[in-house]
Amino acid sequence: VAIENPEDVVAISARPWGMRAVLKFAHYTGSQSIAGRFTPGTFTNQITKQFREPRLLIVTDPRTDSQAVREASYVNIPVIAFCDSDSPLQHVDVAIPANNKGKHSIGLIYWLLAREVLRLRGTVSRASDWDVPVDLFFHRDIEELKKNEEEQATKVEEAAAPAAVYDDAMPDADAGAFAGEPVAAAPEAAQWSA
């Protein structure tokens, strides 16, 4: 909030579980993001195509994003980091204690941070809930999504399969059917709207 231009904030996550959260945080707050591998020299080498000069750096894990934290210290960029109990605090200016190992906790932290930034800017009212669901910030595994889609498809197929109708009444002399044998379902009524 103290930084007027939201594009001067860069959120970084080299962890796979934090990549989606960083991208969503950048989308909703208007900041920049680096999801995935951090290219060395991004903050210090002006010749590179990816050169950036942020005024604030938000890091998911100071251990995995150590190159970005180190470069930020060379050019005096303040660093906010989500720190677990085993995170190194060297060159970290503000440490937010949080579980930065789990995909749900990382997504929740970035969701809370994005919501609070928008509330401080006055974009989102404190009187009402933020309409963005927190699960948009969670990491989604492609194999899990495919597995869930296959399970749903089999459930739909099972529900769509016609169930056999059993007639427990007296045998039907005309059709030659006996009690307990499947009887064909009645044909659907024709449309009378024509």
C-alpha cells in the first residue's frame, strides 16, 4: 500500500505449490510475478531481457528463492518472506510466520495477503466478503484433475445406463414373461406441441 504503483511489487515462487498462488496474487493486486525458476541477474544485470527494478519483493520461501533474495539485497530491495521455522532469515526484511511447505497453506496465505492489500487500497470493503474463492489460489495437480474427471465420467455413465425394471406381479400371459424377469421400459410419450 505504501508503494503507489502496484507493478513495482514482484511476487516470486520457485515452489510448484506456490506458482498458481503467485500468479493469482499478481492478477488480483496488479503486481508482477515470477513463477518457476528465477533467472539469475533479473534484478542486477540490465542487459538481460528479463531485467526488472521492483521496489518490493514477496517471496514464498527464502530457502528455495535464495537467489532472488540475494540479488534483492545487492540492489536494496526490501524483501517480505513467508518463513517456516527452518527458513533462513538472512537478507529478509519482514518475515511472515507461516507454513510455506503445503499447497493449501501457501494458497491461503497469498489469498489473505491479496485480500488485505485490496482492503487497504479501498478496492474491497471490509463490511462484505471478498467474492474470490480461496481455492483459486491452490495448486492443482494435472494428474489429480484427470483422475477426478474420469471418476465423474464413470459416475455419469453409470447414472445414464438404463436400469432394468422388474415386475414382481403375476406372470404376463400375453408377453410370456414370468415374475422377476426384466420388463422393457415404457416408450416415452410423443410430443404434442407440434
